[in-house]
Amino acid sequence: MYKQTMNTAKGIGLGVLTGVTVAAISAKAMNGGHHRAAKLKKNAGRVIHTMGDLIGDVEKML
């Protein structure tokens, strides 16, 4: 039961994070040049990696 709950929480968290990231990249790509969009994409990748680590750490604590 616990493992199922954690998997569901991770899935929801990653889904929301991915959606927000895609929306931000799309908005900036439409308004800015290539350099700005590439920089935003790089930063978004870092955010996704950090959030994955955070979710993993929370899972270990529980």
C-alpha cells in the first residue's frame, strides 16, 4: 500500500512538473530568440533533475 501511494505521488508530481516546464519553454520559445529558448530548456532540465532528487529523498525519509 505504501509503495503504491509513493508511486502515485511521484507520478503526479512529475506530471505536473513536466507540464509546467513544457508550457514555460513553449511560451519563451514563441517570444524570444533561439539563445533564450535554449537557456530556458537547459534550466528546465536542471529543475526536473532536482525535483527528481527531491522526490527520491522524500521517499527515502518515509
